[in-house]
Amino acid sequence: MIKGIKFISVPVRDQDRALEFYTTRLGFAVATDQPFDDKQRWIELRIPGANTGLVLFTPDGHEDRIGSFQGISFYADDVDATYHALAATGVEFTGPPQRADWGTAAIFKDPDGNTFVISSRS
């Protein structure tokens, strides 16, 4: 039976620029960074304290996904504090956190324009 998600893939144009963003601005750690083919490396990152990985890799034929909304939602215990901390490092948000009946969320972009949600767990 399926036990969980091993990793999710984020399509990127420039792996070095993406690696710098995800490690220095978001605080992810490198789990693997090795050659994949003559065009890309396999860069797998870990969120400290989490089991799911994030891969900075664009499969051939999927370049049109770069810079789009990614169906990935991260969570934080305090979305407001996370928003302020990440914004202070230069992470671009589409606006401040928004509150709803189900919780709080904010949307941010990576250097390629991929957008993601940070939300509260509930």
C-alpha cells in the first residue's frame, strides 16, 4: 500500500539559481545533488523535520510548466510569522496572509515564477 509522498518535483529553468533560493531563503537542505544527464542535475531537497522531499528538476517536454501555479501547499504553524520572515529574505509574495474559516494562507513565488501556498494546518 502507498505509505506517503517521497518527493514532489518543481520545474525550474536555472537549477543553480533555484538551489540558492530554496536553501538560503526557504531553509531547505540538500539531500542529493548529482548529475542526471547532459542538461540537468538531480537535486533533491528536504524540509527540516519533514519526510517529503522536493526535487528541482524539469522533465523533457514539461518546460511549459515553469512559472505556473504548482499544486503544492506547504504548511507552517504561524503563517504570519513565516510570511514576515521569508519576506525579509527577499521571497516575493502575491500579498499578505489571508484569513478564512479554514485557516490562514499566503502565496509566494520562486525565482522562476512558480507559485506556492503556505497555509496553516487547519
